[in-house]
Amino acid sequence: MLAALCLAMVFALSLSSYLALCFTSLNMSTRSLAVSHCAELAETGVEQALYALNNNDWTNWSLSGSTATAAMTMTSSGLAPTSNNPTPLNYGNGVTGTVQIAVQNYTNFQNNLAPGPSISSQATMTLPAYAGTPLAPTISATSAYSPSLSPYTSAAPVFVNAVAAVTGTVRFRSAGTLDSYNSINPLGGYQTYAAATPGYSAIVLSQDTSTTFATVRLGNAVVHGYAVGYNYVSPATTNWLSYGTNAEIVGPNTTPGNTIDSSRLLTTPVPYQPTPTEHPVATLIGNWVSPLGSCSNDGSTINLSATLGNTGATAPWIYNASAGINLTGTTVLSIQGPVVIICSGNVTIAGTAQIQLTTPQASLQIFLESGNLNLGGNGIVNLNAVPLPKKVAILSTTNLTGTMIFNTTQPYYGVIYFPYRPLTVQSAATIYGAIVAASVTFTNSPTIHYDLALRSPTPAYNKSLSLQSGAAFDNLLSPAQYSSLVTSVQ
């Protein structure tokens, strides 16, 4: 009996020591995992702040002056406001996490002012209060992001595709031809399109991932380049593409007779076409010109023959055509320098009316805040020996209701950007540049020559290089580039 009692005592001592060891081991492993999760949660808070900045969405944030703050709890479906008492995510062994986020100078980001916003995210992991522990222990981690000197850093490469549909389809009802060239020659000068040597970098793209129907419909169009789409029902297939018997998608190494080169068909759930959310339009920087003067008979509509801009300008001249542009008959509007026209009404060119870029320093941006576009008549022409597509832009990131129609047969050197509205090209147009719209429909047979120089917009006005100065979409700037991530764990 004595021996049995002694043996039981030895077992009891050993087991209690082992239980203490297991408890300590569990506590240490739980804490070790919590440290890793804490750093991840702090970075998640930074991502939440970046989303709020890029989308200007401050729902559930507290705003005070130029500072935005938020207290959030990690749940099974993501971060949720702590004030709503959500059910926290159990990271394991009863560990939960919250995060305190602060964004300094958040208003500067929307107004393109320095200094740019800075982000601080402090995550706290609460460990369970085990027996004998008076309070639940916590671990905290802080991630801090500092921006570049300015909220916007450089011109955004928005026009990376020949034709792109942001939310809908690209459709050729008949035929057409797409190829590419580079208006910047290998020696650094400028050149026009050479019909004898077309390039193979024209990309036709649809970002529509919500339908089972073909989102890129080529008809009998010929594409020297690539087609990009995605079918969410059959991700591995090319059901997003339809084409006629004479359609082609080819590259420089496509085997003769192979009209639809499968190596030129790209499938991805998120095709790359920057959106206004990613590349917002910065505050216009230039010289406001008021009134419209000789180009208007009512002070609010551009409707008379006149000259706008100045060849010696060091920044764009900005005109406010609150009632729009209405050029009819034989009206000719001449652009001599960098010009921006802000329109709140319809933009119409009809009859034999025309807008002309008459000097190497000329560039034109028409920002259509609201209203319809009917680009007909003799269109917008660049009379320079080297007409660069980056010199003309018709665009809007605010127009949600307008009807957009391109109906001129005059060659168009420029870009068109209506990410929230469908665009219809009704003429057999020749377009040197790029088109981005919610959806794009060609009812005739266009010829599109995509300019590779559009992938590298002019970063700033350069008066000394007249052909380089005043690119018409320099206002589309990239969001702040964040760096110097510092994470500390306590």
C-alpha cells in the first residue's frame, strides 16, 4: 500500500508538472501566433485606409478637420465598425483583434495638395484570460505609411489599350482594323504612322465579368495584337470572344493561315484597365480665362469661329463653357496653345464645322462634366506635320447620363475616355489613339491605330519641346505612392 501511494504521488507530481508545461506551451504558442496576426491586422487597417482614400468613402469614419479616424473589429467577413458591436473573429484559442486607424491630411488627397495623407494603423490582439490571470493580456502592432511629397505623383497611364470597355462589351457590328505604332521614334523625336509597318500591340479588352454572353464581339474585324476577356462561368475557356468568318487576331509570329492565334487571347478575372477610382482627376492647374469672348454669342456656349489659347502659355488656359459647345455650319474653332474646356452642357460638332489644332504648342482637353457628345461634322483635326494623339482628349469621370456618339469621318488623333457611359462609333472612322468607355460599339468599319506613346503620358508641361508640351490628359494623375512601411510589435 505504501509503495502504491508513493508511486501515485510520483505520477501526480509528474502530471502536474506536465500540465503546467502544456499550459505554458499553449500560452506561448498562442502569443506567437497572435504576434503574427497582429502585424497582419495592422496592415489590413492600412489597406482599409487606402480604400477610403482612393474611393473617397468615409462611411463609419470619424472626421475632424483634416483627420479621419476609425475603430474596427475583425470579423469572419472582414473589418466592421467596433461601435456596431460585431461578433469578433476567433483567431484560435479565444484570441480576438481590433484596430485603430488614423489618416492625417486626408482632405489633401482629393484636392491635390501637399503634404499628402499619412496613415497610422494600430492593431490590438486580446488573448484569453486563463485561470489565475486577472486581466486578458494584449499584444499591439502599429503600421505607419508615409506618402510621397504630393498626393499625386505622375501622369496616370490610363490609355494602355487600343479599345477598352470598363463594365460592358466591345462590339464590332461589321468589320474594322486595329494595329499599333509609336509616335516617338527610336532617336527620341516624333513620327507619324507608317502604313507599311503596322505594329502588333493593339489590345481589345472587356472588363465585364458579370455575363455569360460574349463580351468581345469582333464581327469581321482584324486585330493586330491581343484580345482580353473573362467568362466567370467557364474561366478556362474563351467564351467571352465571338468572331465572324473573316475575323483575325494575329501577331508577328502567327503561322500563316492561323486567323485566330490562341496565344493572342488573354484570359484573366481582372483585365488591366485603370479606372477613375484608381486614377482620379486632380484639381485642374492652369490659368482660368473668363469670359469666353469672341467664341460665344451668349457668354456660356462656344458657338462662333474664334481662336483659343496662346503659344507662349506656360500652363493650360481653362475655359468654362457652362452651356457646352455647339459648332455648326462652317464654324471653325482654332486652338493655338494648351487649352482645357470645361463643359456642363452638350458638345456638338455638325455640318462642316471643325476644331483645329494649328500650332505645335496646341493641345485640347474637353472635359464633359454632363450632357451629350455628338462628334460629327469635320471633327477635331490636328494640322501639325506630326499630329500626336496625346494632344487631344475628350473625357469625363463624372458624366453618368450622357449619350456619347462619334460620327465624323475626319481622322481623329486623340483619346476618348468615358468610363461610366457607353460610346457608339457610327462612322467608318480612322482613329489614331485609344478609346475607353463603359462599353464600345462600332456600327461601321473603323480603322484604329493605337499609339504606344500613350502608355507613358507626358509627366509635365514642357514649353521648350513644343510637340511634347501640354499633353491633353496630364490632369489624370496617379494616386500617392506610399513607402517607408514601419511595423512595430509590443
